[in-house]
Amino acid sequence: MDKVLEVKEVARSNSQVIYQITHQDEKALPRSEFEDDELEVYSISYPQYEDARLYLRGCEEENDDNFIILKLKEEKRFLKIVKKLNKKYKKRWRAEINNIYYSFSIDGEINRYTENGHGFDSDTHAFGNYFKTIEEAEEKRDKIKKILLEG
């Protein structure tokens, strides 16, 4: 899983800590459009942390490198928000065009496919039956089989 948001600590004192956004996946977290009221994360203008809300890179690209200045007591919540954001909006692996991925059929057989970027491949990826290795496909297949047989 690739992270959709990465931050790094820039400086620390006895009363505050400073972070900076080093990566924001703009497909998952689009500039000036992203809103998640549950996590209280928004993308409006520029990076900042204010009133327990995290603001991502937004319409003011010239301010992308702004520092996020936190009181030490805010740091734990800030890092928890970043972690939850990455978990909720994680990017799933997808093979490059003409590369191999694996999927399992309705009878549990593991199949090898070549990614072509549309049609069956896109549907398989969207459904989640799309794996980098045979071992990953077998593991998920076995979990699903167990659920179905116990149900």
C-alpha cells in the first residue's frame, strides 16, 4: 500500500513541533476539493493545523511547503489523523500496462492475467480480486472460502 499523505518532522522545541507535508496524492486527496468531515481533514488553501483540523495542500500551490506548527499536546492527534487518512484512502496496487497480476475464479483457481488498463482488468481491480503474487491471491481466496463455508 502506498501512502496518500506523508509528513516529516522538521523541528522540535520544548513547546512545539513542526511538520511538513512531503507527499500528497492528488488523485486520492484532490487540491481545493477534498473534504472528510469525519476525520476533519480538508484541502482549501495551504497546509496547516488549526482547531484540531488538518488542512492539506490546496489552491495556493506557492504555499505547498508551509510548515504545520503544532503544540506538543496536538502532535499525537495530528499523527493519528495522518495514519487514519492513509488507511481510509490507501492506494491499492495495480500492475503497469503489459505486466502480470493474479486473480481467482469462482471455483477458486488462481489465474494469471496481463494488465491492459481497461475492461476486465479494471472491473477485477475495482472488485478487489486483483493481486501482485500467487501467494496473495491464495491467501485471500482461502479466507473467502472459509467465510462462505462457515456461513
